Amino acid sequence: MANTPQSKKRARQAERRNDINKARRSRIRTFIRKVEEAIASGDSDAAKAALQAAQPEMARGVTKGVMHKNTVSRKISRLSARVKALAN
């Protein structure tokens, strides 16, 4: 358990940050799921729109330190390839 005032404050901050990060991660997953569902349904236009909405959200996750840059880059690349293949 935290003993010093500083460590108590850091514990409070970490708890608050954890909740914020959890919400952001969940939001990103939701955007990714929408792209996946659009791809599964075979709707090219909906998949493109969902991907356009998901990309900035995923990039924001990187800047906020919730996800790693390479992870997001890989996910965007793979989703983009699948959406592009759907259009053909």
C-alpha cells in the first residue's frame, strides 16, 4: 500500500489513467469491429467508411500511449488490404 503522500497521489492518478486508457482501448476495438463487420457483410462502401473513421481513432491511441505505433500501423495496413480486396 502507498505510504507517502506522493505515492498515494500517484496511485490515485494511475487508477484514473487506467480507466481512461481502458475506455479508449475499448473505443478503438469498437471501431475495428465495425470495419470487420462491414468486411464480413461484403459491403465495400460501408467498409471504406468504417476504415476512414477507425484510422484517426487508432492513431490517437498511439499518441495517447494506449497502443504501440507499429501495432496500429500493422492493423491499419491489414484492414486496408482487406477493404481493398473487397472492392475488386
